[in-house]
Amino acid sequence: MEFPDHLIEEAKIRMEPHDVEGFVLGQGDTNGEVMLVGEAPGENEAVEGRPFIGRAGKELDKQLTILGLAREDIYITSVVRSRPYKWVKTNKKDSGGKRKANRKPNQKEINAHAPLLDYQIETMNPKIIITLGGVAFERVTGRKDKISEIIGQVLEMPVMKVKDIEAGVYEPSDQVYQVIPLYHPAAVFYNPKIKQTIDQSLDQVKRYLS
Ligand code: URA
């Protein structure tokens, strides 16, 4: 999906003070019914300009297969389109003693890119929005639920649109969407114990989608 030039330019200007790199537009079919919203690109995505192509992407592909969804049939996007990074120490040779590590986007970064996600939701007008992880769920719904308590549920609700970017004020859309919260695909790497919960939620969502 193309953006109007001014939306991208304004977003890039707002992002200037922040440690982020790359820009990933999103990928897939905007005529489909399902939009997937991730958090922000990682290193590989920022370099290639495509969403979910790293380790989390492999996990996402497994989950999509279970759901019976193909990447070509859905649209994949994220809350923030650039990779948020922080400098961490490393002993690796030729690294200068530091390297960039991924981090969660902060609220200012989420606000800076909010008009981009709003534009994509309004333009595609998906029936179903699957959020991957807490950052995406909170951005889309304005709710801070624990994902473990709502995973796989179908929530009929408006989505949040930014009203005042600087102040970080959001308002609900007039339209209602079906929002389905899932864990971020990388969550299972940090906490393998949730695998069973993930499998159950995917079964539940698959039944709903079919
Ligand atoms: N996590 C995301 O949310 N998006 C990506 O593209 C990769 C990892």
C-alpha cells in the first residue's frame, strides 16, 4: 500500500530525535479481510524493507499455516515502521565495542508513526485485525489487558486513531472491527512455556476464521 508522500515525510521528521533505522511499508493484499499488526521491524526487516523476515517471521509463518492463512491473502503491517534500537556492549572483533540491539518502541515513537497505521486501517478497511503482542494490542484498542487473559478472543470494537500526535491523544473510530489479540510470534522464544496456550488460541482463531 502506498502512502501519500506527506504522511511519510511528516512521520520521518517526527522520528528524527529517536534511535530508529530503516522504513518498512507493510506487505500483502489490501483487498483481503485480515490485517496483521506487529510491533516494529527488527534488524533484518529494516535492512530488507519487508516485514517479518527474521526469526520471528519464521515463527509467524508457522502460525499462519496453522490458521490456514497465506501471507499473500492478508496485509502485514506494524505499529512503528522503523527499527527502534539501543546501543549495547559487545566483545565482538571490529565492532568498536558496541552493537545495536532491538528494543520496544516508546510512546513518542508510537505517536510519531500513528497516522501511518491509521491511514492503512482506513484505506484497507479490514474486517479482522489480528494484533501481535501487547504493543500492537494497546495501540489498536487503547486497552492494556494482559495478552494471556484475552488471547484468541474476537473483540468487536472500534480501533484507536490518533487525535493529537504531540500530546499522544487517541480517539475511537466510528467503525467497529473484529480485533483478535495474539502473542507476538517472538514471545515463545523468551517463554517456551506459553507454547500450549498459543496452540490452543490458534485452534480457536482457526475455527472462527473458517
Ligand atoms: N516484529 C514485528 O513486529 N515486525 C517485524 O517485521 C518483525 C518483528
